[in-house]
Amino acid sequence: MINNFLARLKKIDKNRFVILILFLPFIAFSHCPLCVGGVLILTFLGYEFGVKKIVLGFLVGALAVAFAEWLNRLIKKKIFKGQEFLIIAGTFILTYLSIKSFIFDYFYFYLPISNYGKVIMIDKSLLTGIFGGFLVYIAPFISKWITQKRGKTILFQRIIITLILLIIFGLILQFLL
């Protein structure tokens, strides 16, 4: 088996091999991808148990931004200005598009333009996903603000703040909308 792998490796073009090494992280010093994968599985289970699609979109947005922030910490070198935002936006788009068919929830409204008018479709789960991602993104800033006001930090303060924000707004979306 190892000989077969080495034979294949010799046939691979050296440029492709370098690209493969650059894009596949071999060592990760965090358990976050496992947690993020677990949350994704729980999102699908939530769908099966009857959680509203707007709440699932909210959680997927939060999941995508959490994973992107972990990825930003993994990449040490900044190549260009705005790299962190581009990684967050790209991760959000790729994560949302991969499960869009499970959680889409459109609403329509009529926009009276000229004699014919226009029907506009908006995906509520996408909007709540952006909101969930925004909450995960601002949680560290809220944590810093609390630390400045108190003068010291609480153990796992950022995680607690993020979970509280997600639980509160998830419950509001589930039961009030």
C-alpha cells in the first residue's frame, strides 16, 4: 500500500504537489474543525426535529464565521489588506451554498414599478445567517468591552458570550418569528 502511494507520488507533477501541500494543513493546533463539524451535524439533526429554517440559517452563518475566524488564526502571514474579511466572506458563502437546498426559506413581496410591477424574493435563512455570522464576529469585541469594564476576565468568557448571544437570538427566531 505504501509502495503504491509512493509510486503515485512520483507520477505527480512537482508543481501540483507544492500546491497540494500549500492548501492542505497537516497540523492544526485546535479542536475547532471538529466542533464546527459537530455543529453542522447538529444543524441537520435540528432540521429533522423541526427547528425552523431561519434558525438553521442563523446557526449555519454562525458556524461559517466561527470556522473562518479559526482559519484566520491558522494563517499567520498576511498577504494583502482585507485578507481576513475575504476568508470570512468566502467561508460563509461556501458553507451556506453547500447546504442552501436544505434550509432555504423565501418570502416574496410585490414592488409596484411601472404598470407591471416586480416580485422580489428574499431568502430569510440567508439574512438570518448573515446576522448569526455578525453576532459571532462581534462577540470578541463584546468580551473585550466587558473585560475593560470589570478589570478582569472570566474563564471562557468569549465562548460564554458567543453561546449566550446565539441561544438568545436563536430562541427569539424560533418562537417569535
